[in-house]
Amino acid sequence: MRRHVAILVFDEVEVLDFAGPFEVFSVTDELSGGTRFNVCLVAETPGTIRARNGLKIVADHTLESAPAPQILIVPGGYGTRALLKKPALVEWVRRTAKHAEIVASVCTGALVLAKAGLLDSLDVTTHAENLDDLRALAPAARVHGDRRFHDHGRIATAAGISAGIDLSLHLVARLHDTATAEATARYMEYHWRNDAGAQR
């Protein structure tokens, strides 16, 4: 089955937070001859998104037009602070999570998952500088600062920025096999430590 992967983007999204997973799932699909993942960017509204440090991107879909994803990736960045004040967007994440196979966050994207009520009773992580923010938003979760990522099956969280690549490769291995993830990492010339939940 070719899974649909939706990556949420927004103003002041951290570039590697979304570009890392985009690369992993896209490369895996390319190496498989277009049989594994269909990756797209999703934004709240049409038009140009200005990511961190001025990078301009344009999403493929809005929240309303996006096909229902099997995998939803919520990246982080300074812009997540504004997302937390947008009830409609948080509700979209909550509603999408009900039907998605996997919902994963990178960096402070975990704050959005917390606001949507998706992290209760789970072991979770986020960027090292935002662990207390996550504890405040998800008091029923167990927040760890010594792991690259945590995977609970339907919900997964990665630490800061580059950790999203490790989590994405882990998900590729979980959904397909380790050899597929290793081939993707080799193509990317990325040194992947294949140890789920590895310490920083």
C-alpha cells in the first residue's frame, strides 16, 4: 500500500523539521519505484509560507483540501506558538489523528499534539529547550530529555530538528523493513543509528 504522508507547514516552521521527514519518505518512495509513500505539504491557508530564516515554500493542500493521510507529521519551530492559539487548526490535528495510522511530531510540534490532547500517559520528547513547555501542556505525559524519539505505535515524538530524520527512518523500517530504511539513509548519506529511542 502506498501511504499518504501529510506534513503540516506554517509560518516560522523550522526548515529541517519538515524537510528532513519530507526527504526520508520521498527518497524511500523514489527508491521503491513510487510504491511506498506519497508525500505532500499541508497548510492552514493557500499561498506562500515563510519558514524560519526566510525560506519561502508553497503547500500542496490546505487543511480543507488535503486527502486524509495515513501518516501526519507535525514539525516544530517558533511558529508553533501561534498554532497553539488556533482552535480550528488544533481541532484539525485532533480529528485527523482519529483516522491516521501514525501521527508524529518533530521538535516543538509536540506542543501541538499536546494541545490536541494526544500525548496523555505517553513517553514523549521535544527540543531540549522546550521540555518544560511540553510538561506544562501535557501534564499527564512523561516527558524525557534524553531520547532522540519515542514511538508508541499511533503516536510518535522526536526531539529537536535533525531528530525528525531518525524518527522518519525508524518509521520506514517499522512499516516496511530495516533494509529499506538503510537504503534510504545510504542514498541521503546520513549516518543513521538504528536504535529506537536512542539517547541523544
